[in-house]
Amino acid sequence: MAFMKKGCSIGLWVFILSLILVIVVELTILANVNPIRKSPDGIRDYILSLTPIAMSKEDAFEIISNKNDWSRVFEREQGVLFHRTQISGWPTTPGGGSIVGETSIQASLGTYRALSGFLIERYVRVQWAFDKDGKLVDVYVQKLLSL
């Protein structure tokens, strides 16, 4: 066998192929089973399917607080800080970001361990920004590392 002549053992090839399989499973199957494993844009799309733009703050809060697997749901009397992103029409911060909305709701969607990351746990937080009339104007998703 060609790979045996180059000094690679069958065990090494099995390990490499197994690692590739684990990564493929994580990126495809698990993201469809658990929405918080999706990319931030994928999570945002999922959130907007539950709480569409222009939804009232009261209706959004009811939906958000009734999700059994979401925790630490609370309302804030300030908008959502978009770090390092300037959003047209909203005030900017000294750090170059923007504060979107007049009030907001924040919730933790949960944590998960990435298979390819072994011991790295990811924490997913979502913030909903509402205008002065209490209508949803934007959603901000953060995936943070929890070591």
C-alpha cells in the first residue's frame, strides 16, 4: 500500500478520517437539530422567524419568555450595543459601534460544546432592539466562548 511506504500507519489515517467525519457531522447534522449551533446569521434568521421585525415588544417578550430552553430573559431601558459596527441612523459610540433602539430584551439561548473544539463551550446570547413605539427594529446575536 502506498501510504504504508511513506511511513503513515493505518491508525493515523483512521484518526484523520474520523476527525473529518466529526467535523462534517457537527457542521451539517447538529446545526439542523439545535438552532444555536448555526452561524450567527442562521440563528438571527431563526429568531426573526419567531419574532419578526415590527412585532410589538409585549408580544416578543411573551414569545421569548415562554421558550423553555432560553434563560436569563430581561428587559433593558436602553438599546442594543452593536460592537464595532456603525448602523446608519443610530447614535455611534466612542468604540466605533452603534446603539440601536430605545429599549431592548436580552436572553441566553443556551450553551453547547463544539465537537471539533473539544473543551470549548459556546454561549449564545440574543438581544432584540425596539424603537420608541415599542416595535422590533433589529436583532443582535452573539456567540461567545466560555472556557
